[in-house]
Amino acid sequence: MTLGIAVADVESPDGRRAHGVPEARYDRTDATEADRDEAIDCLKRAYVNDQLTTDELAERVAIAHVAETLDQLDAALADVSFS
């Protein structure tokens, strides 16, 4: 299997999009589908930027897909730089 993620796949066309799990977490702990999608996008960017190996990416994406809480998503994003 070949993993096909390129820099162009994770860049924002207008360059204005902030990356990372949304800050709008007031009074909620449950992860939404949008939260999971954003976390997976962050993991893809980390992979493209050589912060994760293919195995690490696969493991963390699997965790993000089944995450029910924001804390579980945070664990999947541990040690990933968003800068």
C-alpha cells in the first residue's frame, strides 16, 4: 500500500486557516465529527512535515477516528507541533 499525502493536500488555499483542534471547547468534552476531521488533518500535516512516521500516522489516525472525547483527540495529537 502506498500512502499518498502531499504538502498540497494539507495546505489551505487562502493561507488563513488556523490549524489544530478548535479552541471552541467551552462547556463540552465530547468530540464532534468536525473535531475528529481537524485532528486528522493536523496529523496529516505532521506527517508531511516529517514529524510522524507512516506507522505513527496510521496509529494516531485510528485513535482519532474512534475518539469520543476531546481528551482522546488531544492524546492523538501529543508531541505534534502546529507551527
